[in-house]
Amino acid sequence: MVNIKQIAQQAGVSVSTVSRVLNNHPYVRADKRERVQQVIEQNSYTPNSQAINLIRGKTKTVGLILPFSHHPYYHAIIAGVMEEAYQYGYHVLLCQTSYNPDQEREYLHMLSTRQVDGIIACSRVLPWAELQSYSDSGPIVVCEYTEESNLSAVYTDHYGAFCSGIQYLLDHGYTRIGYCIGRKTSASSQERFRAYQNTLHAAGLEVYQEWIFPDCIHMSDGEQIAKRIATMESPPSALIVTGDEAAAGVMLGARQYGLRIPEQLAIIGYDNQPISAGLQLTTIDQNLQEIGRQAFSLFYERSLDATIMPVKRQIPYTLIERHSV
Amino acid sequence: MVNIKQIAQQAGVSVSTVSRVLNNHPYVRADKRERVQQVIEQNSYTPNSQAINLIRGKTKTVGLILPFSHHPYYHAIIAGVMEEAYQYGYHVLLCQTSYNPDQEREYLHMLSTRQVDGIIACSRVLPWAELQSYSDSGPIVVCEYTEESNLSAVYTDHYGAFCSGIQYLLDHGYTRIGYCIGRKTSASSQERFRAYQNTLHAAGLEVYQEWIFPDCIHMSDGEQIAKRIATMESPPSALIVTGDEAAAGVMLGARQYGLRIPEQLAIIGYDNQPISAGLQLTTIDQNLQEIGRQAFSLFYERSLDATIMPVKRQIPYTLIERHSV
DNA sequence: ATGAAAGCGCTAACAG
DNA sequence: CTGTTAGCGCTTTCAT
């Protein structure tokens, strides 16, 4: 690998001059500039960005933390982040944590070690305080609302979204309402439970824990749940499923086990993924791509000016009416 | 940002000793090691990986080149690469090209500039020779078969896969067979045309150019095509659609425009994405995740030992029978 | 306009 | 066992 020194030597100039040519500085005599250019091309020399990064303290890279990557939810966010990052010439470094705190810590560390200029966290298992402690080294944007830290955040109003979904079901005459979520412990799940409880109570309805199905992430999970519902003595007649793929699974399972949709089981999905269009699934679109885009912009703005305050930005959701309710 | 020098100073040792502690070298007196450890923790010091990368000439990062990221095809590959990369402690740098040669070149450049240890190219617009020229700087793996270069490759036998799909349709009595592809110019599209031509000719059938639909990538593209087919005077009665989401679009469009499936229009999708399961779409699974996984391994093996020869690895496909044929 | 030299933060001989 | 020193490849004063 040829370096700047060798180029300088071959061109008969100093490394500074080569550097100037490389960075389009003025104050280089035309003929020297010419000569250097030539030597550079002859050797198809390219500067070592590690070295440049080291000096500039910048990498033009943002780290995207996610638990795993085989779920359309994350892909929608990835696509949004990528789209925006591409505009500004940034790269996206995918950092998979599998919800492992050590792994998550290690990636946050990359901020301290300048491997990335900032972090966008789609998932989080570390305490807020710890997350926040890393933000001295660069902008951190989370995709989750919290009062507990003043990190920048882009998020969905999960409470409101869930309320509106439940209300929609109520308006359509369903009273035996349940829901499926991913991880029970996540912040959004807690919001959703609050929404569930409050909306039901407001309607004079009771909460049945058996109608709350956690660990519903993939299509197969949805199918299993439909199977269980088909055999419950007191089954829900409507379900909000946080994730269209899982919702699709419920739908398929329901068909398989003889449940008519929406007569016997109404379903509202989440995320407006293509599969929901395919199955005519009513769904709540939380605009994941936009969340990704905004997350990048928030990072970017702060990376330009570290003094601006962290921003919390709520992204609107929309209920897309189709035929599963 | 505290650095190794300051740690050394505070601990009253030399930077080498700190370095040794950092890298778990033997030959450090226990008490000094202890002291250094403490100072490190007090300052929550973390080494600057830019600097380490600079010295080691390694980044533990592989660049993944793709044209865009809002398509499930790439997500499946990403997921496969990530899964494997995670095992070996590697990161994945997403590099979006939008099929722009300059952009692609720039990313390849990152190999020369040591920003990544290797490249996995899901898409390619540059000539093979140019791609290959970068491979001096590190392993390049492409997800496409070619004789024109001796880069490592992980690929599907597109010819065979298409033949078997067409044969399947023939076996089911369809003779008016067409197909939908993405970019007409891609290598795989050419393979597919060959397969189409040969299989049809072998069956004594003719090739109709009007039954070949290019630029069919997203769901909406599929819907449009179904619309066109519904109004064609001499429409195909069976279609292979390279991509389940697009195939789903065809299916939906067909329903919308009154075409019964599979009686009036048989459909074979591609990739065995969840949506195909959801719609009971017969599909050809080219095992994209496995392609991603293998691509990473190929990169990894060569990164350990640059002398081993490039490998071409074919990933088997499977026709998944469901109800759209 | 140009070059010498001092780093960026770290590792790795080398010499004790 | 430990410190000194010379880089890794580049940018950026500071002289000239």
C-alpha cells in the first residue's frame, strides 16, 4: 500500500505539498499540483482514512444499535436511517446486541473510541444513566420516549396509538379485546398496558390478563396464539398485534383453526408493512421509516453543533383501515 | 478525552506498561497492573480504536454494498451477514450505492483506505475488472456468479432455479408462461431469459416478449402488471415473479381485476419471504439468509489467510409448493 | 508557495 | 519486568 510519503518522494515534493493537493488547498504551484496528481494516479494512491479519522476525530459513520436484524420492524428503521445518511455521505454501522448489556456497552464504547460519530439506538437494555454517560463522546439518539434522560429521542406515542386502536375496536362493537406484544418488559409494552387498562375502564370493561399475549414477534408466534385462542373457553374477539408479520401469523392461524375474520376475531396489526396490505389487515402505521430518517437528522444536527440541546420528536401514527376489523 | 499518556502519567508508569495492561500482556508486576487498572477505571478510559486500527491495519468491519435498503431481498441478506458477523465479533457497514458507479467505487475505496477489512457486494455496476482491482487490499465477496473474475462468490443457480420453476408450471399444465424481473440488464435476468427460452423451446413452446415484465420490484409494480395482464388480449396464464413482495402485488392486483388464482393466473414467487407464506404463494426459496451467512464466512476465511484461493459457492434453492399454482 | 517538524493515540521492538 | 523510542499515515502550524 503506497502512502503519502512515497508519493511525495516520487513527485519530488514534500508530504505537505501532497497533502495540500489532496485537500484542494490553494497555494500550490500549478505545475507541482499537476505532477503530484499524476503520481497519485499512476500509483492509484488513496489516502488512508484511518489516519485521517485519527486526526480529525471523525468517521462519518453512525452506529445503529438493534437487538437483532431478522425482523421487518428494524429493517424499516434501517431503511429510513440509510436513506437520510446517504444524503449526507454518512455510513451506517449495524450493531447487533441480542439484548445483551455487555454487547450494548461495547457498542456504546465505540463512541468513546471514535469508531462512530454517534449512535442511534433502536433498542436498549442498559439503564438510562449509563446510556447517557456515553453521550459526552457524541450524539446519542434513542427511538423510545423517556423522561429519565435528556437524550435526543424519536418516538411513537405508543399510549395514544394503542388507545386509538382499542377505541376503534370498541367503536366497531368489539368488547372482548386483547393484544399481543413482543417483550413484556419493554417501555412501550408498559405504555400499551396503561392504554389498554384506561381505555377499557373508561368503557366500563374489565381487563383480562389471559387476553394479553407476550413474546409475539414472528409469524409463527402469531399462529401459535391463534391456535391457543381457538381453544380458549373465553377467548378474545379482537386483538391488537404489535407487528404486521405477527398479526399475519394470527390471521393465518385463525383461518387454520376455523376462526373467521373479522366476525370471530378482529385483528389490528402494527407498522403497515407490505404484508398487511397483502392480507388486507387493518393496521396502525407508526411510520417507521420516518422514525429512522428523523433519528439520523437528530444525530446529524447535533454532530454539527454539539451545543444544541437534545430534542424529543414524536412521530405521528395513522390507523389504516382495511378488512380485518 | 483522556489518552494513554495521561493514564501513564497518573499511574506513574510508562505508556508501554499501560499498553501491556490494556492488552493483557504478561510481564507486568502485579501491583503496577493493579494501579494502572485503577487509574483506567477512575478515568473510565477507553483506548482509541482509530489509533489501534491505524497500527493493526484492521477494523473488524466488513462493508456490505447494496443498491438500496428498502427491499426484503436485501434485508434477508443483511440478516444472514449480520448473524454470522456477530459470531466473530465483526461489524457490518452498510453502503448504499443506488446503482451509482461513483458511489460504488467510493465504497470499494474504503477497502484501500482500510476503513473496512473486506467487502461483500450484493449489487454491482462497475466492470468486473475494476472490482477485482480492489481485491488486492482485502477480500471481496460477490453475491453473483461470474466467470469473468476470480473473486469469491456466493450465488444462486438462477438458470436452474428458473428452469425448475417453469418446468413446474409446465407440469401443472400451464403453457402460457411469462415472468417478472427487476432490472432487465442484470446478470441474473439474462440467465433467467436463457432458462426461459431453453425450457420453453424444449417443450415446443414459443417465447413471447410481451409476457416478460421488467422493473417489477415492489408490491405496487406487481399490482400494475396484474392490471395490464387483465386487459391483455393474449395474456399469460402463469407467471414467475422474482420477489415475493412483487408476487404478492400481482396476486392482489389479480384479485382486484377479477383474475382467479391459480385457475386464470398461476404465480410462483421468489425468496420464500413471510408474505408468501401469508398468501399461500408457491415460491422458490433461494435461501437468502444462507447466502448472507456464507458470504461473510468466505470473507472471514480469506481475511484470516489471504493466500487461500477465491471460492465460488452455490447455494441450493428449493421450490416451496403452496396454493398459487 | 513550500518544506520541516510536531503531533493524533497507540503498539512493538529494543535495550536495559 | 519496565521504559525509551520509533513509527502507523496523515494534517497542520510555523518558518522560510
